[in-house]
Amino acid sequence: MTDELAVVAATKTSLSDAGIAVRDLPENAHTLSIADRAEGAIQFVSRWAGILAFCAAIGAIAYLIF
């Protein structure tokens, strides 16, 4: 147990070491590919597709029962 605590204490960073490292971005970092631009729309559609399919299934079942 003491050995484990010593390893954790040795690897724990101090608050002064926990700063954010700033990197130089390449000049073309702001250009997005077509896949990157379409990702937001794809996520939106896929998020709602399951909900709409569930509602359609419930509606079809309700139509057949009533």
C-alpha cells in the first residue's frame, strides 16, 4: 500500500506544472474538409433518426390496434 501511494505521489503533477501547453498551429489548421463540415449535420440527423423511427413504430402499432 505504501509503495502504491509513493508511486502516485511521485507521478502527481503540481499546480504549476498543470498549465496548458500552447502549441503553434499549422497555417492550414483552420481549413476543414468536406467530411468535417458535414459531421455536424450527420450527428444531428443520426441523433433524431432513432427517435423518429421509434415514434413511427408506435404510431403504426397504434394505427393497427385502434
